[in-house]
Amino acid sequence: MGFACVSSVSEIVNSKNEGSANRPMNSLRIVIVMIEAPVPFGNAAARWFYVLLKELAARGHRVTAFAACSNHSEIEEARPLFPSPEYDLRLYPFPKRGGLRAKIETFWKPYSFMFGDDLKRDLRQTLASGFDILHLEQLWSAWIGLDHLERALVSVHYSNAIDQEFVKPRSLKQMLHRRLLFRAERHLLGRLRFIRSCSSRLAAAIRPVNPTAPIFVIPFGLDSTQYPFVQNAQRSSTPIVGLTGSMGWYPSSSAALRLLTRLWPRIRVQIPEARLQIVGWNARSVLRDHVNDPGVTIEENVADTRPYFERMSVMLYAPSRGSGMKIKVQEAFAYGVPVVTTSEGVEGLSAVDGIHAGVVDDDDGLIERTVRLLRDVEAQNRQRVAARQLLETECGPKPTVDAILAAYDVILQQETGSVAHAAD
């Protein structure tokens, strides 16, 4: 039996309501595997993990979450946010790997190195005791859930095939890595039974690889209460164009270079008093050729990006390529920072050009919308209020986790025809 792609949150919730009219959704036994600790200001995906775990527990579901973590400080940050026994969060540092075994694992299972033997052992024991849903966040988590795909929802955050389509390998090693990466991505996608994609664009890319799996399109949730809306009195009187992002990620670095070389010089001609601030991991290193450009400030590895968001008059984010939702755009919407971006920048959001953001793909359009906003504070205010409202409506904890639970319900119906909860 084939399945159609479920194309929106409302469709998912409606299908759940129709399919479960005769049986209430009780407390589920849910096991989650995530990459990185669920903290509200960790890496991009960690913001969603924080929402997911908090919201599921608040609704009375019995959740055990396993997190493979690259950052020890975020492990320590997460512990008090999710205290036992209210939460069952288990945090595991990335294992130290080396030698022949590590090379073989990397060849056959790229990025499986993140999951150490202790995490895999504890996960097996937990699953053996009974569960309703195995929720695997990020495609590479599927490496440790292949034996339970009949009850596993796998979240796909991005597509390497899209992101690296036009990136040319510079060495034989890079070429081999690219081939292994693409092969592994297709292999995992082809085996999955139930897929959650954060955008329709990703769903369309997955469908040819796996024609039969249902794909639930559910955006990343963001807790807007963590983002105080910037009041007018806090905003800078100097027109400031801003950009934040990790410069080790191609969409962010390509957007920064496009801004510095093609967009900013033309904006500054029209508004000489304007300033440009770029903030992000390794920003000065990656953008070293531009640290002394006129009117430009570049800062890297800052502890808190909030002050930089508060100073922005407009965020101008124009990536050349990059699939998946852009958390920096969601954060700008949450803080009330007007955004000008490309269609890729608002992927996963139903943002309308001129209402929620300036949305256009060509340089002339990006420059025109940025200059217009910089010259019109009232237009900035209208756009930033509308963007915050859109974010809360589409990406708040309630609508996103409602849709996740509806997807769980579909999975359980497909497996048994009725919900058979795990034993207490």
C-alpha cells in the first residue's frame, strides 16, 4: 500500500482527528534520540529539541530522551532545565574515536560516530522494555534505529544532495567524502517507514527516493517566550544591516559573502550612514578579507547574539543554497527584527513578501527592499509585528507538537489498526 505526502500541519492534525474520533490519545511511551542537548540557545536544532521535550512532558507523555552531545557546557546547561524525575533526559558526550575501526565505521555509516557504545546499549535496553514511538531527530540518528522503523518517526532537517549540488570538491578526499555522504543519505531515506520533513521543499526531494513512506511536513517549533520582542526604545537610531550565523555552514557563509561583495556596497551608496554588522562562529576567520571594509563590523564566537539582534534595523540574509528551515530567520521574527531574505531563507514558513518579510531572490530586489525598510521605520514596525504573529501561529510549541502527536497517531494506526500502548 502506498502513502501520499501529508503536506501541511493542518492536514496532519485533521487526519488525526478523523482517524481517532472513536479512541482518545492517552499517555504514550515515547523514546527520542537527538543530536545535541535540548537547550533554548544551543545549536539551531537544539532550540527545537527543547520545545519538543518540554511540550511532550507537559502533556503527560512518558518520554525518555537520549542526546549525543558535542559540547560539554551544553550538557551541564541542559541538566537543570530537565531535572529528574520530572524528565528522563540522558546526555552522552560524543565518543573519542580513532584507528581502523573508526575509519571503517565512517566509510559504511557516515556520522554514526556521534553515538557511542554506552548510548546504544542504554537505548537498546530502554526499547526492549516497551515503547509506543521511537522519535529520531535528524537523519543520521536513523543509524541506531534501523531495527524499529515500523514505529519510528525520523525527522529530516536538511538535504546534503540539495545543499552541495553546486559545491565542487577540491580534492580526491573531498570527492570520496561527498560520494559516501550522498550514498548514505539515499540509503537511509530509502529505508525509512515514516518521515517528518520541516518543509515541503524537503518533502519533494525525499519523495523520489522513497515513494511509499508517508511524509509529514511539520516546521521546527520555537518557544517565543524565550525571545523578548524588541521595543522601539531599544532599537538603534543608526540604520544597521545585520546578519548572524555559523560561518562553517555553507548557507551562512555564502549569504555573508554575497552581502559583503554584492549587496552592501550598493546599499551604502544609497544610505551612507548605514552600518553592517556580521556575527557568527568563525566569522572573522572565514571573512578575513572583509574585516576592514568601510562601515563593516565582524565579530565571532560571541556568547550571546541577543544584543546584536536588538541593534539590527534589518536582517539581510540571502543564502545561495541551503535546504531546511533557517533558525536565524525564525529568531529574527521572534525578536521583532525585520527580515529581507530569499525564498530559501523563509523555507518552511508561509511568509508573504512585503507583509512578513521582504522575500525576493535577485540582488536588485534584495537591495530595494532593504533600503526601503531602512528609510521607513513604520514599515519596519508593521513587518516585524506581522512576522512575530506568523511565527507564533505556525511554529509555536502547541501547533508543532500537535502535528507531531498526530503523526504518531498515524504511525500507530498503520502498525496495529489501534493504539497498543507499551506496558507501564
